[in-house]
Amino acid sequence: MKSSTSLATALTPAHLRFLESLFPGEGLVTDPTQMAVYGADSSRRSAMPWAVVRPRTEEQVVELLTWAESERVPLVPRARGTGMSGGAVPAFGGVVVSSLWLNCVLDIDADDFCAEVEPGVVTAEFQALTQKQKLFYPPDPASLKISTLGGNVATCAGGMRAVKYGVTRDYVLGVRAVLPGGRIVNAGGRSHKNVVGLDLARLFVGSCGTLGIFTKLTLKLLPLPEGSATVLAAFPTLADALSGARGVFRAGILPTAMEFMDAKACWAVGQIKDVPWPKETQAVLVLKVDGSNASLAAELARLEVALAPAHPLCLFKGLGAQEEEPLWELRRLVSPAGFRLGPDKLGEDVAVPRGSTVQAVEGFQAMGAEQGVQVACYGHLGDGNIHVNIFYDASDADQRSRAQACKETVFRLTLSLGGTISGEHGTGITKGPYVSWQLGEEERALMAGIKNVFDPSGILNPGKGWS
Ligand SMILES: Cc1cc2nc3c(=O)[nH]c(=O)nc-3n(C[C@H](O)[C@H](O)[C@H](O)COP(=O)(O)OP(=O)(O)OC[C@H]3O[C@@H](n4cnc5c(N)ncnc54)[C@H](O)[C@@H]3O)c2cc1C
């Protein structure tokens, strides 16, 4: 046995022979051009894997983890690579383990209100299957057409519906995972309630591939709401928009989604699309409610009344998917339109306590002005989860350092308000250096201890922990 401090630094010819025998044919990728794709994710960070393996069965995963533990070979689990923080990037070396061929929906059960799936199933494809049985899997990261359930669980993905329905964590009933050494863990199960022992299933949620490789997930389902309706309202000030949002909650309405866009985000969308709001708009709210078709028109009327004291400049309503779609398209366009503000961006996803959102957004905007970079804020207002996008020109060293300084002041203000440096994207490698700004020594030591129990040699996704 090698010592726990000496992870392998490259694959030997014997290692490659082992991988060839375990992953015949296209199961093993060693061609650099193909491997490069598996070395990058949506954080725009990349590193060349030592090799890429694509298991088709749990047995292969067990053999791989048994071998990797005894040879101290680092493994980096990966799904679709849509992660925004470099969680699937083999930045510290290793073999990338793709879950794309572990992609079967094993069971959708309308009586148990649960489903069993392999981790590589694409989230939107799974949702479409559940809807056919009038069942509902609410987590809706904006990447749902291109990301997987396994990646969503490993990052605890959130989305617009989190304000009413919660995040991925709230829908994970069970996780089956393979640990280093080939140990199989079955945490949780199909029961919606379970208080026997520690909640190991939830411990895997948000673990970023550092504790084990998932091979099966048991997910909770809800009855599918009959329909939905949407309101888009524009406001003369950010404070008015945020007071409108407060008014909605105070009226006793819990929207399915409560999104906002600040003045820069609205301006950017207006550069690529005809927008319905007037020029003086400083912020836009987009709200969705769901329920029975009979009740939705009344819900829309309630929303309008609740928003009225905040003096919207204009208000548009959509009843049913066809009428709602053009309103939501405007919200979805923020991300691509943002590049009208600058060719490069640092995209942060801080979250603050709901009551601090005005102070946070005004502070972030002021920080952008101070550093001379463009800052657009938008996102999941209902959860206090604000996407702070800092636009700059990376080819200019001065702008690069000002953007970096702006990001750090954004983190400092967020933490001073009792918030978190990541509401949904995770820390990975891009925010790894800032974890100690948020987590104390005691908490980091506990997390390192837990990691050590699951992965004593540190072979799983090295460098992506929290210590
Ligand atoms: C356009 C766009 C919009 C986005 N919108 C949102 C959003 O609204 N909300 C949100 O939360 N995120 C969002 N994201 C980020 C991203 O989509 C999520 O983090 C997603 O959950 C990653 O899924 P993936 O399948 O691409 O996983 P990957 O990026 O491949 O991997 C993510 C993490 O999961 C681990 N992992 C993967 N498979 C396994 C496995 N089988 N076992 C153990 N660990 C594993 C990896 O090691 C890595 O740490 C967005 C990204 C993009 C590009």
C-alpha cells in the first residue's frame, strides 16, 4: 500500500492496460482531442485528463474505485460539464469518470411518488417523462436541458422554482454510491420520511464528487399542478421593485418563481430584443404562480393588487404556457445579452438573507461603479440568490484586476450581510480560495474529517474540498 500522502502523479503503462481491460472499446478515451472536451466545464476552466472512462455498469464503477484506491489514482466524477465552478475539471490531475452512459430511468412510480434513476439522465428528459404520468419533479436549473440529475445532486442545483418548491436537496430520498475501495453505500430509500440514523443521502447532496460516485438516485415527486400564470412588472427604482416583491409575500402569496433584473440587465436585454418596458425602467420583476386552471385568473388579479402600492410603470400578464412564454423569454435573455456590457465576465451567485436584498444589490452596483467595471444583477429574488455578473475586458490587465477586486468586495459585502458566496453553483476551483472567508476553522475541520471517512486516501476529486 502507498502512503496516503502520495497520490499517483500520472498513469503508468500498467494502469492503462488495466483501464483498457475494464473499459473495452469506446469505454476508454485517451485521444487528447477527445479528452480535452472532458477536461473543461462551463466555468471556462480546463485541464487535460490523464484518461477518460465511461462506465456502463455499476460493477465497472466498483472495480474502478477498488483499483484507484489501491493505486492511489485520483478520479474526477463528471456528467455534462455544465458546472459553473470547475467542479468537474481535473485541475489537480486524474482520470475523469463520465456518468453519461449510466443514463437509465429505472422506475417512475405514481403511487409511491418517487422515481429511481441512474445519474446520467438529463434533467429535462426526466421531467418530461414524469409529466406524462401527471407527476412533477420541481428542481429547474436553467441548464435543465443540458445538465444531469447526478450533476444536479452533486451540486445541489437550484432554479427559479426554488422560492416555492425548494432546491434539489429537497427531492433526494436516496443515493446509492460507490466509495473508494469499491464499498457500496445505500443511503435513504423510497420512503418520504426516514429518521433512522444520520441523513447520509443528503450528505451526498452538494458533495461535488468528493465523497463517492453515484450510481442510483431515488427522487421525490409531487402531483403536477394543472397550470401556471405569469406577471412581468417594470419599476422606476430598484427599491420600488423590491418593495413590490415584499408586498406579494405580505399578501400571503407564495409564487412559484420570483425573478428580478436590475437596470443594467434590463438595458442589455433591450439591446438584443424589443422590450415592453419604458426607457426609465430601473428594475423588472417576473413572477409565476401555479395551481388549478380555475384559480389562476384570480391569482393573477391578487398579484396585480399586491404589486400596485409599489407603483409599477407597466404590468403584463400571461395565463397559460403560450401567453407566459414571451415574458419568460425576456428573463432568459439576460445571460446572453449581458455580453453587450463587456466581452468577459465573472459570474457570481451569492445569496443573502431575503431582507437584505436591497442593501446587497445597491452595494454591488456601487462597487462596480467604484472599480470602473459593469455590474449587472439579476436572478432569484425570492431566495435572495443574486447573480452578480461583472463584465470586463480580460485582454486588459488593469480591467482584469479591477474585476477581481470587485468580485472580492462583492463577497465581503455578502458575508457582512450574513449571506453565502455561493447559493447554487458551488465552490469548485473558482471559489475554492474564498471558502475560508465564510467557513470557520472548526467547520472546515469537521468537513475534512467527514471527507476522510468516505475517502481516506483523498482520491476523489482532489482539490475540490472545503478545508
Ligand atoms: C446555461 C447554464 C445555466 C445554469 N443554470 C443553473 C441554475 O439555474 N441553477 C444551478 O444550480 N446551476 C445552474 N447552472 C450550473 C450547472 O448546470 C449545475 O451545476 C448542474 O447541476 C451541473 O450538472 P452537470 O450534469 O453538468 O454536472 P457536471 O458539471 O459534469 O458536474 C458537476 C459536479 O458533479 C459531480 N458529479 C457529476 N456526476 C457525478 C456522479 N455520478 N457522482 C458524484 N459526483 C458527480 C462532478 O464531480 C462535479 O463536481 C447552469 C449552467 C449553465 C451552463
